[in-house]
Amino acid sequence: MSGDVSRLFGAASTLGAAFGAALLLTSCTSGKTYEGVAGTVTENRDTIFSDGGVGLTLFGASKENAVAAPVVVNAYLWRASLDTLAFMPLASADPFGGVIISEWYAPPETPEERFKVNVYILGPTLRADGLRISIFRQTRSGGVWSDAPVNAEMTTEFENAVLSRARDLRLRAVAEKE
């Protein structure tokens, strides 16, 4: 048991060191001008530390010039995904990363099986390839839950339901503007 714990802590510290190194390498720039996410131009950012030498700036030129980063996922796909998953309890929903994870849900008709859904919104455009859905299924036998295969049509039907709802939301928004 103690060997497992030490391996876990060793792996965690290795991952932490790798993340820290990646953060330092990606945060420092060569002083060149680049286009930011919000279309703003940032210049001459030599280090990850702010002008006062105290703060750490990761997502903007400085604290004074920082702008709120826009949501980089499609709002219609996001809302449609939440609407389609409304019958399931949610474990987490990250609008900036475009990830929605549900809790396990057992339909009342079949209490011996349960489902979990992960939704990934991959970009800012309303496109079918901007959505990826993973459905997991478990069945209970003898009081123990075990993984079971999911019918591929179920995932396709769920994606189609989300895309159809997103299209309806988009059409309604366009009609309201006119």
C-alpha cells in the first residue's frame, strides 16, 4: 500500500514539474508582436512577471491592459447541450473549456442500467464536427456495476438532438434580431 502511495506522489510531482516547465516556456516570449485571442495586439512581453515584479500574468499583456477573454466555444452548442442533458444531474460544466460531464443516470424504466455523458464543444463555430459526445453505460448484476457496450446509434442520436436544438436556438436568435 505504501509503495502505491509513493508511486502516486512521485507521478504527481513529475507531472507538476512538467507542467511548471511548460508554463515557463510558453509564458516567455521573444518580445515580438502577436495577435491575442480577442483580436488585441500585445507587444514586448519579455517575462511572465508583471512590471511591478510581483504578479504573474498568464492571459493578457498586463493587469492594466487585460481584457476578458471571450468564450471560445459556440454558445448555441453550449446551450443546446445543457438543454439536451437537462434530465441528467451534472458533475461539472466548464463554459470556457467547452466540457460538460454528467453524473450517472439510471432511467426509471431500467434501474439495472445507468448512463453517463461527456460533451466536448471543440470550437467557436456552429458545425457538426465542433461537437464530440461520449456516452458510457453500466449494468448492475448482483449489486455490482460493470461497464457495458453502448449502441453507436445512441451517440449519433444524442449528437443529432444537440445539433437540432442548437440550430433552433440560432434561428430564433436571428429572427429576434430582424
